[in-house]
Amino acid sequence: MTQTDNAPRPVKIQPLSRRGEIRAAVLARISSGAWPPEHRIPSEHELMAEFGVSRMTVHTAMSELAKEGVLTRVKGLGTFVAPPRAHLTLVRVTDPAEEIRKRGARYEAEVVVAMERRATAAELAGFNLPEGGSLYHLVVLHKENGSPVVLEDRRAPLTCANFLRYVDAQAYDNGVFFRAARDRDDPTHGQIVGRPEPKNHPFPPIAHESTTMTGLRHVAGTISLGRFEPGSATCNFFICASPEPYLDAHPGEPGDNLGYAAFGSVVTGLGVVRKILSLPTNGKTKYVEQRGQWLDPPVTITSMRRV
């Protein structure tokens, strides 16, 4: 199959709904720093007047953002920008803002694209959306001391949301990296696999976001979601210590060719990932194909939090 055959088909971009317009405006003001953590945002009546919409439209947009952890609602006091949470030092979804501020530089963010667009046929199937369904597309330009440094095209929304759902539930606290799958040709290459503490029951599995859908790739530092068959992924995840292109989707190949759902990357600590990969792997497992890969002892995940 040629590259042209695999190229995404053009889709008609839909304008933002009024609800989507309010969401995009709120996210842009938070990202830019205009509304810092714990800032009290305008009331629903004030937002109604600003955007010229009904209270129901404003209320729905605010409720969605509160549910996603962006906003915090306090009865009798109003709605506030949610405070930042404690962060994980080894693995997290990339946050350029934190990295820039750690260097003592001034951080700014500009929302370049914030739109609601019609989903492609592949996205309709992958996200289990109804015919004519839409997705949000957000592109953010991150700046350091006024100079552009990162253009972030946010993708894999379903897989990211699923992973953060477990993080917010503190399911990975006292979890483990239990497997180090080293490449046969080069034992310094491979992946380490983590999971929550066993007492945590997984949420329902999610639809598969293949790399064909997201444009992401399994390179050194990629964080990806484990699975058996497509649509079975829940909470196990792995981190690539090296480029592993065979884990990407390969349409046209025989059998299960959908690969794994890459969704994040290690910002700092890739050396720790490689150290874990090198640890003894004589642990017992019932999976024949994984013998010689289970860590003994496993490496404990002390805690995992959003940035």
C-alpha cells in the first residue's frame, strides 16, 4: 500500500459550537496565565452576557470543565481555576509550562487553533462516536521569554483522559513496573511495563486510538497503553526506552496491525527507564511469551500525580 493510500482524507472543518467557543475561551485564558490557579472566573450570568448565549449553554460548558478537573466549583462562592497538583518525577504527560518555569524563564501560551471538527470515519469508529460526530482540536504555541519553543498539537484525547482518570483515582500509587521487555538484538532497547496496585479495579476498557489516527509514534520516551485485542485497554501502560516502530500501527499488514496507543512522553528520567530495563528479569509468569521479562523484584511506583 502506498503512502498516498494511507494519507488521511480531507474533512470539512466545522465552526465551534457556542458551548465549544466558551470552552476554548476559558482554556485559552488559563493557558495564557490570564486566569492563574485559584482565580475566580466570571459568573454564569457574566459569561452569558459576554458570549450572548443561554445559561444552559454556559452551565454545560462549565460543568464539563469542572468534571475534567480544569475548574473547581465551590457552592456559594463561585467557580475557580483548579490548583496545580503534585507531579510525578519519572513519568508524566509532557508539560512545557513546568519545564520552562523550572529554568526560571517566563512562560506564555498562545492558542493557535481551537476548533470543533467533524470526525473522520476512522475516528468515528475508534471513539465510538455517532455518525456526524465531532472532536475538539487544540493547537497551543508555548513560549519561553516571548520566543516560541514548542508547538503542541494535542492528540490521543481518549487515551490521555483514560490514563489521567487512573492518576486522579491514585490507582498507580504503590503500583509497580513489573516487566522489562528487552529487544533480542540489543538488550539496551525495549520497554518497561507498569500497572496499578492490584486492589484497584480497572475502569471499563476504551476504544483504541491507533498511531494512524493520532500521528504519534513509538520513539524513545513514548508512553503508551497496553492491550490484548483492540478495544481491551484499561490501565497497564509501557514506556519505550528506545525507538520501537514495530509497536506503531501498520495498515495493510496481516493480522492485528493496529499497534498500540501512544499518548505521552517522558520529559525527564529516561535514564531511570533504561536502568529499570536493565534489572534482573527472572520473575515467574504464566505467559509463556513473557518468560524472562518479569522483574524480580518489581520496581514500586511510589505515587503518580498530575502536574
